[in-house]
Amino acid sequence: MSTHAKRERLLLADLLESAGPDAPTLCEGWTTRDLAAHLVVRERRADAAAGLVIKPLATRLARVQAEFAAKPYEELLQLFRTGPPRMSPFALKQVDEAANSVEFYVHAEDVRRAQPDWTPRELDPVFADALWSRVERAARVLGRRSPVGLVLRRPDGRTAVAHRGVPVVTVTAEPGELALFLYGRQHAARVQLEGDKEAVAAVQEAKLGI
């Protein structure tokens, strides 16, 4: 596993362990147990994980995920912590970094920010740039359901267009917060929003992300 994805995996595993199996998350309707089951199924059961993007397979995904969620919590965390099986595409370093660095960061914040006493995590500049790179590349896909034009902007002025249209809402924040916003955690992300009042309200309630 590559550096960022490996670190974020271990950090997320530790957070899930500390929170326990019944803690809330920002994923609507999911406890930490449900989130852990999702993470394991995603890497170890490609036949079921396809239901994340193929609607006819969603019922199968729900059934398999429920089966994993019924396992002892410690077993689930160990399966996640040790990483995907050798034959999984996620076992390839390039795939691991591309698919998991942002995924694990966002889910770690799903656990952290669901707690009443959470505090912002300070990201090192290298990881922040890595997140920004992923955000730039995925912006058009993740922002496709925005009801208005959507521009993401770092404090240093670098921008990415997530959706073309008018009126335009500009979201300014550090890369980690922009990632959360673009992955559908608008209300949990610490960002500055500029634009028409109605447009800002619309994008805050939009179903962004995958």
C-alpha cells in the first residue's frame, strides 16, 4: 500500500476502534459498524460492491453488507486494517492510492465529525496537495448534480470547476474541507460560500458525490 492510503487506513481503523460499534457517523443511517462493513465489502466482495454504482445490484450489496455487519466488530476491523486480499484490485499500489486516500480521509471525518467534541484535523501540506489533486480530477463527476454553477477554490487562489452553470457558487476552503464538501458532506465541511443566497442554499442541499 502507498503512503497516504496506508496512513489513512490505519487512522480510520483506530477511529472506528475507539468509537466502538454503535457510534453515529455522518453517513445517514449508518453506525460505525455499518461503515466498517461497507469498507470491508468494498475491498473484499467486488461482486457485491458493484451495487454501489449499479442500481440493480443494490439489493445484493445490502444483503452482503448486512452479513458482514453481523460479524464481531473486532473481526471487521481486523479485516479492514490488514487491507484487501492479494487478488483484489485495491492491492495494487496505484489503485490503492487513487481510490483510497480520499475515501478513507472522508470516512475518517464521518466518524470524527459525528462526535460533539470533534476538532479540525490539521493536514500536512503534501497530503493536502494530494487531496487537491484528487478533487481536481473528480470535480466534474462529483459535482454533476449541482443545481447551480459550482467552483472550488483553495485559499491560494487555485480553482477547479465542479459544475458549469449560472448562477455560480464559489466554495473556498483548504483541500480537505473541499473534498468533504464535494463528497456530499456540505454541512460538516468548514468552507466559505460566495454567491446568490438562493443558489448557496440549493448547493448546500444538493446530492453531491457518487
